[in-house]
Amino acid sequence: MGQIDAEKLFSEHATAVFEAVYRLTLDRAASEDGAQEAFVRLISTPPVDHGNVVAWLKRVAINHALDVLRRRAREKTLETVVETAVATDESTQSPEPENETLFRALKRLNPGQRAAVLAVDRDRMKTQEAATALGITLAKLKADLIRGRRALREQLKNFTTEPQRSRREE
């Protein structure tokens, strides 16, 4: 197998790796850490199979970012993590006002559940594809997906975009 040109891969794919991680984590700092870790690993311990290095980079970055988020969640209460992430994420475009409730609900999910929900429901990945991208088993992905959807439904059940009318008003 030929040598991997890490510089070329970085210049061509660093943004895509960061964006893939950010779409799943919704956390800029964890996404930057994950992308950086992926390229460091590419140089220090490159993949054995050079067939799809970009997918390998994304998987390494996502796994690292999820580890960072899990560690952070253990160190702080969930509310503190959510408030800090929303308040300090100024350099990325903030969500539209109508999406703010959904954004906050997603931030409250544990990282594995959030990644599963976003990969399958928003990014329209097939479950096996999402499990592979996240580096987890299909069973783990399905469990996280069910739990994440249930938690989102619970958080959003009282939220509506239009005021509810009673039957008497109709």
C-alpha cells in the first residue's frame, strides 16, 4: 500500500470531518477536538486499509468527540453542560427562533442518543450505516435511537408552534 498524504487529506477534508462531527454532537469544541484527534491519529497510527481513509477519519473524530462529551457530562451536571454549550457557541450560526426548542431538547440528550437520532432522523442514514459511522454495534444504535426519540418526545410533548384551540372555539 502507498503512503498516506496527511497534508493533502487535511487540506481537502478537514472541514468535512469537522462538519460531520458537529452535525452529530452540536458542540463546536468537541467537534474541533475530534477532528484534530483524527488527523493526529492518521499521522501516528494510520489505518491498515487505505481504501476509505475519509470515512476512517470521520469515525475516529466522531468517537473522540463523543468520548469528550461523555467525560464532560460526568464532570458537570447536564444543565450546566447545556447552558455552557449554548452560551459559548457564538462562532457558529445560532438556530432559528422556531428551532430553539428542538435545539435545546437535542442538547439535553446524552451524546450517544443525540448522535443516533441525528444520524438516522436528520441525516437519513440507514441504521447499519449510522452504526458503522458512529463505531457502535447495530443493537447499541437501535437502543440509543429508541431512547433518544422517547426522550425528545417527552421534552417536546407540550411544545406547539400554534396555540391549541379547544373544541368550543371551533
